[in-house]
Amino acid sequence: MPGMASTQELTQLKQAQGQQAEVLFLQLMIRHHEGGVQMAEGLRQLSTRSEVVGMAQKIIDGQTGEIKLMTDLLGKRGAQPLPSILKPQ
């Protein structure tokens, strides 16, 4: 799945402390949520069932809102997200 943390990234997270741990966690979670948005967008385009399309849209909306929150939290720590894996729309 796009957005999954690598073994190396998880090791770095386990070794990090304090603000460094917070920043890396937020960066990795943003990328993870971007992977969820990609998956939900794909499903939304493929499905013809209204309940499935509605669920996919709720996932997109929720994950996008959390990405914004985590990006704001990074900014408060003087950090930026990792490069986005989402395609520009």
C-alpha cells in the first residue's frame, strides 16, 4: 500500500525522542493518510454502488482533514511534511 512506513523508518521512529519523535510520527502518518486517500479515490471512481462511493468519500474527507491537522502540528514544530505521494488534482 502506498504510504506505509518502511522498516528503516519505523526503526528511526522507535529511536527518536521528544520533538524529533513527534515530527517523524506526523510526517509518516501524513504519508500513510495520503495512501488511504489514494485508495479511497480509486474505489470511488471504480464503484457504482452508492453506499461504497459514499464510504470512500467519507474516508477521503476524514483523512484529508487529518492531513491538514497534522500539517499544522508540524508547522508549530518548525517542520514540513515529507514530499506528498498524492497526484495534484
